[in-house]
Amino acid sequence: MNKNIILTAILLGTTGIAAAQSSSVTIYGIVDAGFVAERGGATTNNKITSGAASASRLGFKGSEDLGGGTSAIFTLESGVKIDTGELDATNTLFNRQAFVGLKTVNGTVTLGRQYTPYHNALAQVGDPFGTGYAGGSKNLFPDSGTNVRTSNTVLYTSPTISGFSADVAYAFGEQAGNNDAGRQFGGSVGYANGPLNVRVVYNNKNTDVVAVGTTAAISRNIAHNTLIVANYDFGVLRAYVSAGFDKGTSSAPLGNATAYGRTAVASLDGNEFLFGLSAPVMSGTLLASVQHKNDKGNLNQDATGWGLGYLYPLSKRTNLYGAYGSINNKNGAGYTVANNTETGSGDKAFNLGVRHSF
């Protein structure tokens, strides 16, 4: 074996290759399960569920040094249900993320199924609950469906320069005969320096559907989402604020439109606001938020919600959690208390569980 290694080194040297490039692959994941109680809807639910805090997942990510400051990167991530052992999505193995790309000093370009700039801003900057638990922003903000992740996507992420960063994403609709139907694009600009973290996001979504056989085409207006999020670390606590502005068909779809025994109507023109905090309390972290949905449509279906949570670490990778969320729907509004993986079935919910990352 030693002779083979020496021979290989000589051959590499004679062909002008300076050194073999290095590569690495990491297996990672989250295992999250807990008790969830939901009230206030057409049904009452008590259940063991998976991913109330963070969706349970198994992932593989890797990189290869190509030299000159360039690396090839990839991620394959599958969602799993800890309560049953099933995949999150039927007949889809890597439903959460599946992309490959190149990382350079001038930024990173990736292709595949990926998170949107909209979701990343809300989860990473604007919501103390990180879009999870019963008190998270999914209760009133449109953080669902293709606002969370898109397939067939090209994403560019800039390097951080003096605290500033940006990203832009384009998802191809890939519907036969129409390059616009189903396409989505968006981007964000952010600034993070010291205790301040701010991000501004725009999302543009075409939800047209082309004709297939005898099924007629569906034409809709363009959906627009604008999001402004920020948090500031005061030392004793971190304060959060988020403001969303939505307009157009499917700009703010309801998570569970039939939760209250009727078919609720999604807002086509509205705003969302969130104020929250996270603070160290005893050996854990206290989370709190207040949210409001302002529906500008004729029905004036506003809603106000609040959430409270507590995370208790057992180690660096394992924590216990408890959270409660409540929504006051007005004029027939149909918003539900969700968690990270479920849309919810009523206007009140409680979570109690354990989360482990590896």
C-alpha cells in the first residue's frame, strides 16, 4: 500500500497536479416529538405529533474544495414523521431540500429545491419562535406552501460585506407551453452587525395553471409579498418585529380553511404585524409574541394572536419545550394555531415535547 501511495504522488506531480482536493460529507438531522392539544375548531385533538418545534429530518450535506477559493456543495434533506416513522411527503424522498451548487468568494449559486428568501427572513430574523411551536408566525403570516420552499430553483447568495448581504431566487414553473405559469421569484437585502439584524424581502408568485386535456387553464393575478423583519439584542432580552404586506390571489393562503366547520376565505389584500421577545429565564429561554392580521378586503376578517413558550436545555443538542398559542378571529376569519409541521385545527393549541439535533 505504501508503494502505491508513493507511486500515486509521483504521477500526480509529473502531470502538474499540485495536490488532491479535499472533500467532506456530513450526516445531520433533527428528531422532534411531543404532545399537542388543539381546541376551538370543529374537532378537538389530543395527539403525539412530530416536529412541533422543528420538523424532524435526516440530511446529508457535503463540499469539495475545487481550488482557487471555489467549492462544490450539495444538500439532500428528507422530512420524517417521528410519531409514525413515515416520510413527510408521499413518494418524495428529499422533500425538504435537494440542491447542488458552487461556492466562491463572490457568492454562492445553488440549483434545486430550496428555501425561499421570504421564509429564511421570517425564521432566522423576524420570529422569536423560528416559525415553530404553537406561538410561531405561521399562525397569521403566510409562511406555507411555496412561500417556504420551491422546486426547480436557482438561488444566488452574496458574501457578507460590512454587515450587508443579499440573495435572489428564481423558481421555474415548468408547465408545458407557458413559461410564466407557476414561476416564482424573490430576493432579500439584509444587514447584521452587533446587536442589530434587519432584512427586507420581496416575493412574486404566478399561480396560473395551464390547460391539461379537457381541464381548462386557470388564470389568476400575480401574488406579491413584502416582508420587513428585524431583531435587536438588548443583552437582557432580544426584541423582534415583523411586518408583512400581501396582495393578490394566493398571496396569503389559509393553512386550514375548513377548521371551523365552514370554508373560510383567504385574504387577497392584507398586512401582518408581529412583536416578540426571547429572554434567558433561569436555565432556559422564554419566548413570547403578539401578532395581528389586518384584512383590507370587504369582509374585514382581522385576527389577533399571541403565543408563549419556554425552552429548557438538557444539553447543547437536546431541549424540552412547552408552548401555547391563541387566536381571536373576527368576522368569520379562519386562522388556526399551527406549529412547525402542522396547520392546526382550532384557535388554541398547546405543545409539550423534546427536540434533539445531531
